[in-house]
Amino acid sequence: MSTFTHTPWGSATDLGDIEQAFNETCSQLTELVKSDGFKLTQFKPAERLSMLNSLMWRHYIVFWSATFAAKYAPRGTHNFVECGVCDGLTSFFALNAASRGGSDWGAYLYDAWEAMRGDLLLDSEKGNQGEYAYLNVDVTRANLAMFGERVRFNKGYIPESFAGSENPEAIVWMHIDLNSATRPSPRSTFSGRAWYRAGSCYSTITPGPVTKTPAI
């Protein structure tokens, strides 16, 4: 995404608290990637920093929406959910926002961390079978280790993995990024009670549109 005006986090604007926090998070991640303290296995080494720059808008929306959820959701434990985690890049921004919220919080991350299965793909997508075989949940654990035991890693193919996963009773924020045409709907993913109590949800579902659901 490009713009002819200043971005919300740009140095030429009067930055608010969220924008300053976002810039700090970006700088922290950049240094981690440079030192190999955060491994981005989905990108070639020479492209990793440029990819971070190209994803700034995406990460800003994730950070902003997670900050909004942490600030305005009802009292109690604020649970953040991501379905489709990969190396934990999006989670890094969401969990940084959650940790700055000043409330008790937890995170539930769901991913196969294995190759794409053919039975979850359309006939036109069968050529993608086996993609993402390089993903490793231990790499993601290491990338997000700074957030401690608040983060639960639920490994397995969605939706069948939910039966054996550690799941939240209620959520304030959810991000969905699944490379599956047979993806489940968010309503079928968690209980209706949890979904309707969500404070903010930003989801990217592949294939399909990008949507942002405001506070309910």
C-alpha cells in the first residue's frame, strides 16, 4: 500500500501515543531481525528488512486494533487469538500492544506449522500442496519467548485441532490468516459467547477480502 500523504507513524506528523509505541515496536523488531534474534523463515535473508518495510501498513492496523481492544474491552483477562501464525510476525505486533495495555492478558495461537494438506485445498489450488513445510513451531516459540507463558501455542490443522487445544472462554481480538479455501468461519471457530464479547477483530482471510470489525 502507498500513500501521497503522511502515514500515521511518519516523522513529519504529530505522533500520538499509539504511533510512538508502534515505531518503538518496529525498531525493536528490526534490530531483532538484524541480529537473527527473530527468525523470518518465510522470507529470503536478503529480503527480510525490505519486507518489514513493505508490511508497515498491515502491522500498523494490527497494532492499532490490538491496542484498541486492550484499552476498551471489558474488565477481566484480555485474550488475543491468531489463527495462522507462521513465524509469529503479526503476533509480535499484537502481543506488544497487549503487553502495553496495562491489564491481564493472554494469547492463543493456532497453526499447523506443517505443510499444506491437499484435502483442504480446491482443485485449482492443488499445486500449493506441501507449501509451508519449512515452518517450525519451535522457531515461533523462540521468536515470541519474550512474552512468556501468557502465550499458548496450539499446533494442528484448523478446525480439527480445536478439540485438543487450549482455548479461551472469551476473546477481545482475533486475527485470521489462513491459506485454505475450506477455512472455518470465526463463528464456528469459537463459541458464540466468546465471539460476541470480542472488543475488536482484524482479520485477513486468504482467499477473500480484508475486513475490520469495530467494537461490538
